[in-house]
Amino acid sequence: MQIKGQLLGLPSYQPGKPIEEVKKELGLERVIKLASNENPYGASQKAKKAIQDALESLAVYPDGYAAVVREKVARFLNVRKEQLIFGNGSDEVIQFLCRALLTSESNTVTAAPTFSQYKLNATIEGAEIKEVPLIDGVHDLEGMLSAIDEKTKMVWVCNPNNPTGTYVGEDRFLQFLKQVPKDVLVVSDEAYVEYVDAVDYPDTIPLLEQYPNLVVLRTFSKAYGLASLRIGYGVANEQFIRSLDPVRPPFNNTNLAHVAASAAIDDQAFIMSCAEKNRLEMAKFVAFCERNGLSYFPSQTNFLLVDFKRKGNDVFDFLLRQGIIVRSGEALGYPSYARITIGTAEENEHLFSALEKLLQSSVATVN
Ligand SMILES: *Cc1c(COP(=O)(O)O)cnc(C)c1O
């Protein structure tokens, strides 16, 4: 068998360690996972109820058109139903975009470091990836514009950016959008949009009318607390969505995901209360960093990327022994950092006392 050249040596995705595995390995009773930016408050009760009600129809294929959730999301965003494409997580929509647009003759422009799935999927399609370094943790949109050439098919703006949590403001985004050639797709990945409170964060949905080369990605995995169900979507110009749809597998969402997402979107009170609690706990974490002289990137998300001035993997190992799973910055392009999800008040307390121990420990510090 001959595997495509670009797949040789590609690593598999390294997920955050599962809680049960860590408990067993280290003999810990309680383990907190602050590694994958999941919602620590879970999901809306309405979503759980909807799943219970759907349990009688497990034998039936889901609706391939996702009509019910499509209607809900269209109404919520004030777009036409035909402007939406649903994926098995927004990860899958990233895959659709790469599959539909990229070839070995083309390239794509991303920031670096940013969400890993853009590069991975583009690599699988054989495309060249032009990476433009962040400036102070923020997308260098001017640099990304200059990187666009006649072979560029798409540009990725992860806003807010994972792993830094920083965002691109409305003025800069609009300036950028105006200058990107009309035949180059701009992807605005807004996985954390529900947490954003910056007043100048771009409102991209109304821009879709004017910019047929814009696609917005959203997900039910983060603030909606439905990561296990795998549902996210893309919104764009109707014609573009129609041409993208053939790459989508016919039953790529489960019915449980459809009913849960439909119910969850109706419970905006839940989303707002989670965002509010997240802001409170984020403020506590930021204050902790300030008190302890730790630098971090200002975040509009539910995670904070913190510089511990020692190997990210050592921070990871130390906290793991304290029963806290975080994400080492070493695989994220920030070797002396760790990316930590904002947990509940109680999880935060636990985190702070573990971090105090870390800061007093003799783990070697770097630079
Ligand atoms: C988590 C995340 C996603 C993907 O989430 P899905 O679970 O696949 O919907 C996409 N983009 C960014 C930036 C993320 O952090």
C-alpha cells in the first residue's frame, strides 16, 4: 500500500489526558480536567431533557439535513437556513473547507501558533501552509495579507485565538477583509464567541451578505457544554455552502446532537450565566497571576495561557500529581507556558493552592 506522502510522519492528535486514566495511574480520588476548554458547568438542563426524550428513536437514522437545529440556528443568527452547514464538531467543518478548497497546487495562510487543525487538514490535502507569527500573541493581519499570493485559497483567523485567548478587533478585521482578494476564503473561527465581552469584537454574521468569501465557524462544544456530542457549524454565503455540501457525509451528526443543540440554543440564560461565572473566575486567576508575577495573555475565552518560566511539560507533570490536568505549552508553541481552562470557583481554589506549591517547588526554571 502506498499512503499519501504528506501523511508519512504526521502525528495523531494528542488529546488532553482522560480523567479516569489519571485517577488510576496516580491513585488519586479526585481529578480536575482543565485541559480542553470544556464548560465546567456542564450543559443546559433543557439539552439533557431533549436527549432523554430522544432515546426512543436510537434505531432511526438522523435527519441528514439537520432541519430542526438548522431552523433554530438560522433564527438565532438571523440568517437563511441555506447559509448553514453542520459538522461533527466544527473540526469537521474545517475538514470540509480544506477538502473542498485545497490541493497540492495551492496554499493556505494561518497564524502561528493557532488552532492545530487548520494546518493538519491542509497538510493532508497536500497544500502548502504559510504561517505568519503572532505579534504579542495576536494575529498579524498585515503580515497575513502580505503572505497571500496567487496560489492562496484560504486564510484562517481564529478569533479569539486558541491557544493565546487574544482577539482581533472590529476595525482591524474589517480592514483585513476589505483587502483580501475576493477569491480567497476568509475563515473566522469563533469557537469561544459566547465568552467574549470586548465591545470591539467583530460582529461577523452581518458581514456575510457583503463578503461572499467569508465563512464563520461556531461550535456547541465550548460554552454550550456539548463537546461529547460533536456538533458545530459553518455560516456563509448560500451558494458557497451549497457547493461545499457534497463533501459532507450524509449522516455526520447524531440525532442526539441535533435535539440537544436545538434545546441548548433556546436556553441563552444558561449561556449567559456560564459566561458571567467564567468572567468572575477568570478575574480571580488573572489576579493570582498578577500577585505572583506570572505573565499571561489577556484572554477573551475560558482559558488562560500563563508563562511559568519553566518547562510546560514540568508544569503539566507537577499539576497532574496534584490531580489537575492542564495543557502543556510545549506542544502549543509556548514551551514555558501552560494553557489552563477556567474552572468553577471550587476548582479554581484547588488550582491556586496547587500553583502555589508549584511556584515554591524546586522544579528548574528556564530563562
Ligand atoms: C475547540 C475548538 C474547535 C473545535 O471544536 P469542535 O468540538 O470540533 O466543535 C474549533 N476551533 C477552535 C479554536 C477550538 O478551540
